[in-house]
Amino acid sequence: MSKQVSQRVQRAGAISREEQSIAPLISHKARIGGASARIPGARMLTSYFVLHLQALVFSLGRMWRNPFSSFMTIAVIGIALALPSGLHVILKNVQGISSGWENATQISLFLKSEVADEQALNLARDLETMPEISSVKFLSSTDALDEFRQLSGFGDALNALDENPLPSLLIVQPASEFSAPARVGHLLDRLRTHSEVDIAQLDMEWIKRLYALMEIGRRGVLVLAAILAMAVLLIVGNTIRLAIQNRRDEIEVQKLIGATDAFIRRPFLYSGVWHGVLGALIAWMLVAISLWLLNGPVHRLSMLYDSNFRLGSLGFGASALLLTTGIFLGLLGAWAAVGKHLREIEPG
């Protein structure tokens, strides 16, 4: 048996001295597996974490010894993760801008001509008690005429009128949680039922367009994220497959001297984790640099519209999700590749 192992090691010319040094560790692992019942629980737990730590460092060392190819793979993963992350940030910023538009949603209640101002004020107070309504502004017929005179420029023509043709008006501001098209439409129907109201008016078309565009953006980000996630899985899987093929002779030697599949699989899995972690970090840096480059021009543009808007960043929650996604995709891609290709390697 030892002669066969020696022949295998000599044939595996690509195995470095550092890799040959793990042979005693493999034998040690085999002895641990065979005598697990005789080792105390604390010692078994320590050995378990030590073996995982060694595999973690060993996989990082392999990537470090091939910096160019590793960087190219990690960069591709980073770009794939950066695209949906950047679009998510852009969508979040657009939602922040559009929140002001949603709050500007107003329902105009034109009251009947016979409704007195006192009666209109009582109706306004009653409407403000409704949970669906944030505020109600009363505009008398006289105030409405004065405002129209200032904005229209037909002051002389309006002075020729014998009476004021404009009714009193209640401007209703729905609460933010009731500004969705379906809810605000239901509120509009309820307000029409009041006897003092002659016409209840709301331009819902732009609200529907706004929510439709936002929904398309959300769906688009999800679809793109799913496609690029599959791309990351394929990239990691193909990288691990090539690593397995390059180390085929070494894996055969490990199996000959008693290494378990779990022990052989572990460095490849950690390699996938490292690819995911480093790819997520590159993605975060790409998004952060892009936002930094765009923030100045966007801020200057917002100042032209009397706004102080600045682009928001990924934030802690989105950054943690990006890192977790990178780790998960790297581990899943490595697991799929190792599970398929490791079973095909058996010592002859």
C-alpha cells in the first residue's frame, strides 16, 4: 500500500512541497475518524475547528499563489454582484424622491354653492378625524377667486363679473399609507357621498403611472439579480471544477491514504466562500465609487430645483445582504461542483 502511495505522489509532479506536507494531516484526520469514540468531546470539538481553520487558510493560500487568475475570477463575480446592487441603490434613491410626489397627492372637494363657510369648516374638522386623511385645507370662494385672479392674469375680466362663480373648496391630503392608487380611489368614493360635496376630483393617472414605473423597476432588479446570481454560480462552479481537475492526482493520493470525502471537499468549499466574500467586497467598492462619482453632479442638479438631495448609499442592511449573498452563492457553486466532480475521481 505504501509503495502504491509513493508511486502516486511521484507521478503528481504538480503537487508542491506545501501540498505534500498535508499528508501527515490527512493520516491524522483518518486516525481521528477511526478513534472518535475514544477522544473526549472537548478535544474532538477543538480538532474539528482546527481542521476547518487549516482548510480555510489553505484555500486562501492557494488563491494567493495564483493572484492573476484568482483576481480575474473575483472581479467578474464582483461586477455581477455590483450591477443589481447598484440598481437597487438607484431605485431606492428614486423612491426617496418620489415620496415627495406621493405626499403631494391631493383630493379637491368642490362644495355646493349653498354651503356656508361655517358649514364647510365643520366638514373639514370632521374629515381630519378620519385615519385615512392627513390634513384638510379650507379655501373659501372669495379666497379661490383672489388666487385665480393672481395666477391667471385675468384680473380686469374678473372684476367685471357680477358675482363670484367659484365654489368653496376643501383640499384633502391623504395619509402616506393611504396614497396608493387603490386606497386613494376608495377614499375618493367615500368623500363623494357627503351631501355638502358637489364634485370630488383627483388626477389618479400620474399616480398610477408612478407606481407602475416603480413596480417595473423593482421587478427588473429582481430579474437581473436572479440572472446574475446564476452567472455567479456558474463562474464559481467552473472555477472549482478546474481546480479539482488540476489536483486530480493529489486527490487520488489523499483517498489512497485514507482521507474522507468530507476532508477533501472542505478546502474547495472554503475556496468558493473566499470567492464569494472577495467578490462581494469588490461589488461594494464598485457601487460606493460609482455613487461617489455621481453624487456631486446629482447634488448640483438638485440645487437647480431648490432641493438638497444627495444620493444615498447601500447602507448597513443592504451591505450585509450583499456579503451574505456572495458567501451563499460562492458556497453553493462550490458545493455543486465538488459534489459532481469529486465522485468521478477514484484511485485506480
